[in-house]
Amino acid sequence: METDRHETRFRLTLIAMIVLLFAVPIGTAKALDLDARTPVTIAEDTLRENYDLVLIDDAGHAIPEDSGAVTQSEFSMTPGSTTEGVPFKLHGKLVHCTISMPDDDPRSVTATCDS
């Protein structure tokens, strides 16, 4: 009977430790609003979400979201910088955009595109 109590306590402690192993990092990331993406990826996602701009590859084809493929749609991430003539696809059509990075927050990236 005494052994059963110790075994139960051990199992509960083990389960609690396993739960904490996953809960603490996930909870910390959510509480501190941490993002596992790189600043470049955040900026590219912002352009896709706010302006419907799609990155293109060397052949001018649209790159699927989160593909990690090499892109022609490169721009400066330096705060205060502006990059002109960056190629993107907008609703299936090739456009060239001026990309501005006003500050060090990649979510603040803006785009102005030709028709």
C-alpha cells in the first residue's frame, strides 16, 4: 500500500514536470509576444498581408508563402531606408514597388507600387 502511494506521487510529479516542460516556454513566448520569425520574414509577411504583394523568384514566378526560396523581391531592412524598383506580383501582375522601412519594427514596412 505504501509503495502504491509513492508510485502515484512519482507519476503525478513526472506528469507535472512534462506539462511544465511545454507550458513554460509556450506561456513565456505568448506573454512576451515573442515571434520566432526573422525580421525579414515579418516584413515580407506584412507586405503580403497589407498590400497583397507576393515575392517572386528569378524567373518572375510567385513564391509560395513560407517557402524559403531565393527571391528577387529584396529590400533594405535598415531603419529609415527606402528601396526603389523592388519587383513583386500583385494579383498575378508584375509590379515594381518602393519599399520604405521607417523604423526598426519590421511590421512598420510600407510599399508604394506602380500600376
